[in-house]
Amino acid sequence: MLIAQIREDLQRIANLAANLSDAHTCALFLPTQIAQSPLPHVPSTQAADGPRRDVPVNSQPGAQSRSAIRATSERSSRAVELVAAHTLSSSLLQHCRIAAGSGVIGWVAENSTPIHVAPFDLDTSALGIYAEPESLKSVLAVPFQLPNSCVDSASLSGVLMCDSRKAFAFTTIQIKHLEEIAALASRLLFWGLRSKTLTTTESSWDSFLSKTDQLGDAIGYDSIELVRITPESFSALEGTYGISLSIHKMEQFMRLTQQALPPHFPIVRLPNGEILIALDNMMTTFFQNKIRTLAHHLSEPAKPFTIRVQSHSAKSVRGREFNVDTILKTITSTTSSTLGKVAGGTRA
């Protein structure tokens, strides 16, 4: 999830692009695995003929209904999401998601190719960002690359989109300037997400223990199950890829694992490269299978990526004070395959 400071800077970039191009709307889109906003579509309320305004996009669900949030979260992960906008419109969908390849914006995100449509003679619903028709005459969408160190290399591009009510509105010079602004957004995300990635993946042991205690207070300590994930094939990876790419592969697995977990389930990477997660034991099977699917996704026929999964239940030390060290010493349920079914996931 984007931190507030990055969102504020992206908003400034949207402001700059809109003022430079005299656009009706300027919007920034990022792949959902980065944006991760659970909010549904919310139309804005200010009059279309009023002053230009910023459209802050908050990542917190607030008081939205559970059904609306669930409907949004179930959308395809191959999509881009609005994270910042500067607009004159009163009908902009502030939290819209656009599937890869869908419309102008989705096509640019998937193909990483800029597009300038002038005159724009399609219905504005084809853009997927307005709740009501808009009298648009031209549309420009510019992709920007996201750093491989922060996201999966197969991810979509970010998109800077500007539209106008003037035919042939964007000049060659303006397009060049907007491409430079898009590159600026890419650099901002590189440094911002790189810092966030290092902070989250190298979470301290004390932080993990503290968050595990908070989870125990919420669901009961007997309901906690510790899942230990050990990559088994690092030597094979190093022999095939070399040390640099092998490390990148491990870091990619860690990022994907973090993205697969809700924020209230603590995760930490141990000094030996193993990953430790505290889960609700009712959900252990689901998340173990999900993590093992991620490992299988990173595996290739001649380049295996296998993991060993061990489950340690807090129930096994019932009657004693909750202690992570004690739980990790208990008899475990172990699975090494990246495809087989994992044991665990029941609550008394």
C-alpha cells in the first residue's frame, strides 16, 4: 500500500501535469498490487464548471460497506488503479480500477506504449474514469515503467493520462513534457517503494513478536499458528541463475508473500533466509496453499523453486504462557512440495 507521503507527491505530479497541459483531467494510475486501495468507485461532488481541484485518493476504507469493499477486492489483480488526479469534472470516479487491456488506459498499461487520440470521438465511458458523459475532444496516455526491485517484472506499467475538451489539444512540446513528468513519477516510486520494501521485508524480530501479541489479543493465543517457510533450492538456483539473480528471486518471493497476506498477519524474514508468519489457524491452509502457488509460479521446469512449509500450532503448548520460541520447538506438520496439499487450518 502506498504511504501517505508518496501519494502526496503523486498528487503534486498530477497537479503539475494538468497545469502544464491545460488538461480537463490529469490522472495517475498504478498497478493494483502497488496501489492496493480497497475503496469502491466514489464519484466526486464539486460542480464541473467550478475551479480546478485536486482529487485525493485515500487508501483507507473508512465507513464503506463490507459488501462494496468485497466487490472491489475481488476484481482482477491485472488492473491499474487511480491514485492521484487533478480535474475540472464533477463525475470523476475517485477510486476506479481499469482491467489490463481495457480501453485506452488499460491498453497503455498492458502494452507500455503511449497513445494520443485526437479527435477523440468515442463515448467517455470507454475511458472508465467518469460516472457521467464528458465532452472530451482529445486524450493522451503515457506509460511509465516501475522498478523491478519494487514490483514483479511481469507487472503492468503506470499510466499518466490527460484529456481535454479541445480538439488536438496536446502539442508535440506538451507531450514531451508529459513524458518527462511520467519519468519523474517513475523515479519517485523507485526511491519511495525501495525504502518501503527494505523497511517491511527486513522487519525486526521485536516488531514481529509485538504484532503477534496483538494478533493473540484479537483472536486468542490458542488460535495462532506459526508457519515457517524454508526455500530448499537456493543452491540449485545459484547454479542456474548466479548469485545476483538468485537473491532477486528470493526477494521477489518475499514481496509476493507479503502482498498475499492481510496486514494484520505478522511476517518476518529470518537471518538464514527463512520466512516466519503468524496466522489465524482457521486460515492456515488457505494461505499456505496460496504461498506455495506463488513458489510454483516462480518455478520453471529446468529451474525449480521449491519450499518446505512447517506449521507450529499454539494449541500444542496449551496451559503454558504463550511463547514463540516454545511453539517453534513443537512437532510440526511439514510439506516440501510446491503443489501438494498442506495440513493444518482447523480451530477447536
